[in-house]
Amino acid sequence: MPKKKSGRRRYGKSAGKRVASAMRRKKHGTLRSGKSGHGGKVKSRKQAIAIGLSEARKKGARVPRKKAA
């Protein structure tokens, strides 16, 4: 009998790399919000993750759809 999968991976590997990159840039103080980086410095961890996922989405990585507000 084949082994049952415990759960499927919702985010692709490249999405994780994008988020890790965004977190690193936040840590170095070079991550900025807004179009073309003209916004303020990102201080929030949640915002850094959101930016990373947004970048991944634009590059076509497997990222679940955004929840409707």
C-alpha cells in the first residue's frame, strides 16, 4: 500500500527564497516599501514577508492567492 502524503506544500521553493531575501534586506536596512523603493524603510517583520511573497508572485512562483479583504 502506498504511503499517504501528510500534506501538500502550499508555497514553492522559490517563494521561500524570495521571502528569505526580503528578510535579509530588512535586517540590513535596505528593504523599502512602495513602488520602485521610494517608500520608507520596512521595520515590520510581517511587512517584509508580504513584500517577499509579492515579489515571488510577480516572478510566477507558486504562492497561494491573496485573501480578499
